[in-house]
Amino acid sequence: MRLVGKVAIITGAGRGIGREAAVLFAREGAKVVLADVDPQAEKVVGEIEEFGGEAIFVRGDVTNRDSCAAMAAAAVSSFGRIDILVNNAGITRDAQLVKLAESDFDRVIAVNLKGTFNATQAVAPQMVEQGSGRIINVSSVVGLYGNFGQTNYAATKAGVIGMTKTWARELGRKGITVNAVAPGFIQTEMTESVPEKVLEMMRGRTPLGRLGTACDVANIYLFLASDDAAYVNGAVVCVDGGLIP
Amino acid sequence: MKQAADGPRVYACRTALVTGGASGIGRAVSKALSERGVRVFIADIDLARATDVAKELAKDGRRAEALRLDVSAGPQVAAAFGDLRGQCEGLDLVVNGAAVLGDTVSIEDMTDEQWRRVLAVNLDGTFYCCREAVRWMRGTGGGRIINFSSVAGLMPTPGALHYSASKGAVIQLTKTLAREVARYNIRVNAVAPGYIQTPMLDAMDAAFREQTLHRTPLKRFGTPEEIAGLVVFLASPEADFFTGQVLSPNGGLVI
């Protein structure tokens, strides 16, 4: 049990990697605040309670600053502190540049980039007051290499790296580490609509010969939240099977 | 497929070789692995010290063995691996921790010997051990190799041209090897520590240490145990999708 007594907020915790991470963190002894726009995420709380874990669900939207403040307040009022924030919430609205609607560009920026800023700004003061904390942002290999049809998504994921490195400098002296995880091609609901032909190509470009799982990524969140990573700050950790860009 | 929600984790690594395992970070790595039930072969140029560490770890039914190894000598590395093959069925993990800092000296004053010594231990040694590890592991279903780079391999380090060059080279060796041997189920990753409380740090100039601390956002040096924690993680099943990566625990010094 590596997170005993820790309080963790995970945004976008209702599905995919976020859900996997919420369950994993709870199994490792953390009290987990699951934040999601989708009320279905509440089911994950039940799942966690089934094995004796502690969790609450907060319905919230990272694009809304009041909602982020409420999320932080709920964590403190329920569990007394916030040790870990995982900015996991993210969406895609793929289209090639010439066909990309402005609304789809703005929406992805609002959730992935500004949402990460909103949630962190709501939570960081509590961590500063405690003199400790772990912030885990979610970037993507797409933010490092670009990706066909993902102008908006790639821009947000590169932006997350810039914020991560800046916050690592600003918050380090307060005892808070800030790191980013950059998953490669991971099999989740997000990739369900990807044609098999493309998935096959992705496997071909991955030396380990398979797509990643939500579990592969959740394990890295756990690692960055654990004592083992105490001196890791400002890093971008790729979990991509050795992907050849 | 392995799910996070399944019962207690089992530490899959059973046998490990740690070069430079008798002092500093290598010693902490040997200890951390041993505490998880791994049989550790502690290889060091200083056999007496390696033996002391092995004795300290070999308790409560745990196995730890010392061997003398100068990683810069290719035939000696091959012979040591030959011996190990006689002692265990397979090696799950090789940690290439052996390294020397070398003298602080500017290029015009650096002798051939100073240059060769640092490259021989840090780069040649890593190569020799990787080669023997791959030759063995590809026949036993795979394994893990963890190389030691340094923040000096990520950023320029004036006065330590040889050290910086050797550690930068270890990164490309790691990335290239990771792609070459992924098909054998061998994962190769590198750890690039920042400034860590070890005998190597103690040997550095006090003013330099002070300045480094000032430039480190976390405002402290790392501990060998923190680096050992990373190695334990990289050797665990949780890091199964990691290969060709460089993890740099440096307190934010290099971002």
C-alpha cells in the first residue's frame, strides 16, 4: 500500500485511464475524490467501497472555475487535505486542419489546457499551505510529435508540458512536485472509434508490439504519486512502449 | 491482460546484477532490491566493500553475493557473466550503476588517460554489460536493463567534459538498444539522477554544491534511496510498457 493516508483528486475519473487510476489509488490506500462531468462516475465509488476503499464523487466540469473550486472544497471538507491532483480529464475532437471547426478547437483547448489550469489553480493553494503535494498532468506523445488530424489535441498536450515545467519551477520550493505523463497509443474508449487498420499501424510503430492499457498508464500515475518519485520534478514521463514517432 | 485491480502485486524480478553495487546509489539499489526478495549479485571493483554489503543484505533467508568486477575490461565482464550463468538459471535485471566522475579539468589540460578512464568505465562498461545481458536474456524469455545516465548527460557540465559526454552517450545507447531488443521482451531504460547525497557529491567543490542547490527548485539534494526507488519501479511489472525512456530524478534542476 503506497498511498496510505493520502488524499487524491482525479479529474475525468469516470472512464478509461482515470477510472483505472481511481481504483488503483484506492487499493493503495488513498482517499479518492473522483471528479467527472458524467454522473455515471459515481458507480466507480461503489466499486471502490466494495473492497473497503474510501472515495467520493464530485460532479464537476474542469472548464468551469466555480466547479473546480467546489471540487477542491469537497476534498478538504471530506478528507481534510489534498496530497495528489491528477489532471486526467481530456477530450478529442479530431479533424484535419482545413476542416477543423473553430468550436471544436476551442472546446478541446477549454477542457484539456484551460481545464488543467483551472483545476490546478483551485487546488494548489491548499498544497502550498500544507507545504507538500503532487501534481500529475496528462500530456501525450502527440504533444511531442504531432499527429495527423489532431491540431487541437496536440496543441493542448504540448501546452500541458509548458505549464508542467513552469509549475515545477514555481511550486518546487513549496515542497510540491509537478510532472507530466505522456501516454502513447492506449486502448481506451477514446480509441474505440479508431479503425482497426490504424490500430494495426500503431502497433507496428510500437517496439513492444502492442497498444498500452489504461492500467499501464495508471501505474505511472501511481509511481509519480508515490514516495519513490519524491525527487522527480518537472519531468515528462512517456509511457509509450518505445513508440517510433 | 494484467489489471491493476487484481490482488496483491508480486515483485516479478528474482535475480539481479548491480554493477557499482557497493557504494552510493548502487548500494542503495542493491539494498532496495534485496528488501523485495531479489537475489542480488553485487559487482564492484572494490570486492571488500561489495562483500560487506552482501553480508549486510544476506539475512532472513535472503541471498546476496559479491563479485569483483571492473566493467571497463570486456573479457572480465564476459567471464563474470559466465560465472553467473553457472549460479542461476536466468538474470531478470541488470543495473549498470558503475561509474566514475573523473577529475574536474578543462579540455586543454585533459590527458588521454583522464578521458579514456571515464569513457571506459561509464560508456564501455555499460556496453559490455548490456551486451552480455542481452546475449543471456534473449534466450531466457527476456529481462530488464537499467542504465545510469546523469543530468550531466542532459545538460552541459563544464569541467566534466568526459563525464558529460559518457552520460550523454549512455542515453543514446539506451534508446537504440531498447528498439533493438524489444522483440526479445527485453526492456531497456535509463535513470539520469541529479545531484544526490553520495561520496561522488562529497568530492565536489563546496561552492559548486551550494550553487547547484540554489538552482534546484526542490532546494535539496536527492537521496540514494530515492534513486533506488526509481530502479525498483522500473524493474517492476508496473513499468512493463516502459522502454527506451530516460527518467531524471533531479528535483527540477533540469526541466
